[in-house]
Amino acid sequence: MKSSGSKTTCVVPSRYGVCVLVLYFDKLGAKGRLKLARVAGRAGRVVWDAGLRLTELASVMRGPSDLVLLGSERVHAPVAEGDATEQGARAPPQLSLHTRLVRVDIGSGALAARMRWE
């Protein structure tokens, strides 16, 4: 894998032809989520583009026809109606990280499994 700035690329096995996987954020800042795209041929045609719902990536494991990505997603916990500060203002939402395991089929881009635990 090669990394430059906010994008990471990986050359895919020859059974899929000449193509590259591109890992990138869909937005800048805290609201950005990781996406994975498969780009093929010299013209750079996007074969598929999958939203991973991850905000951080910890590990990538490659199988013969799929990738498994381990990461986390930032989630804002809902604030209850009665939650307020001493001055009566509404309390800010709580931020928590949920660990996720995502499996992506390289051929189709299908997300076969999204497991979450806290």
C-alpha cells in the first residue's frame, strides 16, 4: 500500500485486471467518513465506491478476494431532554467511539459484514 496525504492506494491482484483501491475521506474534519473505491484501467474508471462508516482505521487484512478493515466510528450519543447545565443551557452531546469490523468484496465492492461493539 502507498499513502500520500489523505489517500491510500493498493494494487489489486491481476484476476481483477489493472486496477487500484483508493481509501479516502468523504469530508474534511470530524464529520468525514472513510470510503474505499476501486479504480480500473488507464482511464481511471470508478468500478465501485463503498462507504465504510469508519472515522479511524486501525488495521487492514487482505484475503484472496476481500479486505477486512478494523477501525472505529465516532458517534454522538443523544442528549436526554432533562440534561442541562447549571445555567439552564442544554448539555453538549457526548462523543463515543464504536469499534467496527468491515469486510469488503474486492470484485463487487459489497460490504458483506459490519460488526460493531463498544
